[in-house]
Amino acid sequence: MTDQAGTLGVSCLPPPLPPATVSDSLPSTLTCAGPLPSAWDPLRLPDFRRLFVATFFTTIASRAMAVVLGYRVYELTHSPLSVGMLGLVEAIPSLGLALYGGHIADRRDRRAILKWGLLVLTAAAAALSFSARLESERWQLIAMYVTVFLAGIARGFAEPAVGAFEAQLVPWEWMVRSSVLMATCWLTAAAIGPLLGGVSLDHFGPTITFAGISVLFAVGWVAVYRIAPRPPPQPQVGETVWQSVAIGVRYVWRDQVILGSMALDLFAVLFGGVIAMLPVFAKDILHVGPNGLGALNAAPTLGALLTMLWCTRKPPVKHAGRTLLIAVAGFGVTMIVFALSASFWLSLLALFFSGVMDGVSVVIRRAILRLMSPEHLRGRIAAVSMIFIGSSNELGAMESGLAAAAVGTVPSVWAGGLVTLVVVALATMFAPKLRRLSLDQQQARNCDDEVDALAGDAHKRSGED
């Protein structure tokens, strides 16, 4: 915007394709690495196509709203701190409710959760459109902060649900390709949203812009509404909320592949990310001004988008673990090159390849979550992943600023790249299952029993507590 214990039939496959099922563990018939007639075949599934449309429009809306809110808050307050508080106000409820949201996603109708979340966002954007007409700047600010807080609550429930719901709509043999398509959809919309929001605010003002954002959220709601309901998971008898949350956390903690992939992303973004420091590089180091800053910001997105489009044809399922480690290490190398570069074009190239490496990493990490999460734990595992990603994004920007203030901008960036390489080396040594991971058919057969064993052990330990 990533049921019961048996299998759920995916009955929306168009002829002449055979029906497929989605089970609560990795089936032995998984053929995600096998050739498909078309990379876009998952879009032949009507319900997946509707979720794809919902993701596209709601991502445009949310990214546009973030840009417009930030600009409006600064326009009214002239305070960078007030703009920064928007992120904190959104992160507190979203990350604070994530684990409970994962518990709910594994107990309730995931489609209904998405519908309620999008309804809240639609109403919130409409309220912002109304509040923009108020004469009192104070009430306008209050409305914007309340809206961001409500958006954080909606995200805390909707984000764990959407990943789990996506897996219910797609047969296993198409899971990797559908994950790549959804990641490409999100990235494209995330690039369009800020541009659309800025242009609309400049030409039409906040009232019409927020109304348009509300319409985009409403389109997403309609798309989700048209998806056929899926049976909700069956909870364990007598299981408390705390036990349910603990089971999900324990599963992630004990699964070397899932935990390792999450940790790689966390530390790479936390120490190796450079986006927050790009204005400093553009103005004081590369001397390219606002136009150059726009190009620097666009370069990683372009690299990631082209990589994801390539992965729709050639998904990196064979030797996926080794490829993930190489991609994260490559990301660290590009950060070092960028930090030491005095050439704008070399810096641009380094950022482009950082996006390429990040695109590969995103594709593999999404595939790992989809393929290696038991169906009845998908919401809780997605919630843990959300916390990892949210923490890395929020804390990464803060770490970049603190490190730059302490040792200087350039040393902080190349040092972050070195830390990323150290993290990859540690993961290579201490996560051999991740290093040997291959998401092809043979690997799926080997993982089936292990997934069930880990899930059973997590439930057993929760019962002992």
C-alpha cells in the first residue's frame, strides 16, 4: 500500500489453467522457478488484479498526501521540527499497533480489515479537504496531525493484513512473480504520488488536492470491495492475544531465513542509507542545486524499478540467499563509491546501482515472506517485518543526521557502507540456511517439513508460557 488449517481453493483461475490451492505450509508442488507463458500471468487472476489496482491507487494517494501534508505544515509553521513531527505522529500508532494488527489479521477477515482501513483514509482525506477552507491556521494544523495519527492507526492494521491477504489470492506456483508485480506496482505508484501531489497543490490548492486524494482512496476501497471474501483463519482454542503475538515473534526469531533477511534490510537501511543526506551532497559537495537533487533522488528509484521489471521475466529464485547477500553487499559498495565521489555523474551512477541492488533485495525478501510463512501466521510475520522496515526507515534518517553531525557527512556515508559490508559478512557466517537458500522446486520440498516444525514449536513454547 504483503484460514483455516486446511487448504483454500483459488477458484478464480481463468481457463484453461488448472485450479490451484493455497495451503498453510510450503507444498511439494511449488514450481515458482518454472517457465510461465507470460510474466504478467498473475494479473489474469481477477481478485489479484483488483488488489493490484487497489495498491496502485492507494499508494499514489498516500504518497501524495504525505508530500502535501509536509508542504502545508511547513507553509503554516515555517518549522522543520513541525514537519518532522508528522513522521513521529504516524509512526507511533502504526508501529505500536503492528503486532496487535498482525494478531487481528490472523483472526479476522483480512479483506474486511483492508476495507475499514481504506474507509478511514478516504474519510480523513475528505476531512482535510474541508479543513483547508478554515480560516484558522491552528485548526488546520490540528486537522492535519489528527489525520496523520488516524492514518498511522489504519496502517497498523492494514499493512499486516494486505501481505497475508495477497498470499490468499495467488496459487503457490505464481507467488514469486505476483510478489514482483506487486512490488513494481508499489514502486511505480510511489514515484507518481509525490509528483502528482505537488503539481495538484501548485495548480489547484489544498482543498481540491485533498478531495482528489480522497477519491483515489475511494477507488482503492471499491477495488478491495469487489474481491471475493476468503475464509478467516481459525484461532487456537484458549489462545490469548499475548500468546498469539508471542507465537509470531518466536517463529520469526527461530527461522534463520526470515530473520536473516529482515535483519539485512534493517541494518543496511539503518547504517547504509543516504537519502536523508542527499540535500547536503547536492548543495555543498556536488554543487548541483535543486535540479541535481531531483536527479539524485530519482536515480535509486529508476534502478529499482528497472530491476523489478526485469525480475518479472527472470525472478532470482535459484541461489536466492546467495543473491540476496551479494545484493546487500553491492548496496554497501555503492554507498562507499557515492560518498567518495566528487563527480555528479559518478554519484548518479552509484545511486542508480544502489537502486538496482535494493530492487533485487526487495524481490527476494518479499518472496521469502510469501513462500516461507505458514498461512495461519502470515499476519503476525508481516507485522514483525513491518516493524523492522518501519524502524529502519525512521531510525535510519535520524542515524544519518547524527552521524553526519558527529564525524562529517562524507565519512558518515562511507562508514555506513562499511558497516553494511560487515553485516553481510556476519550474516554469511552465522546464517548458513539463508546463504544456501534456493526458492526453486527442490528447495520447497526440503522446506515443507521445517516450516511446519517451526510453527509447531512456536505454538508449543507459547503454551508452556
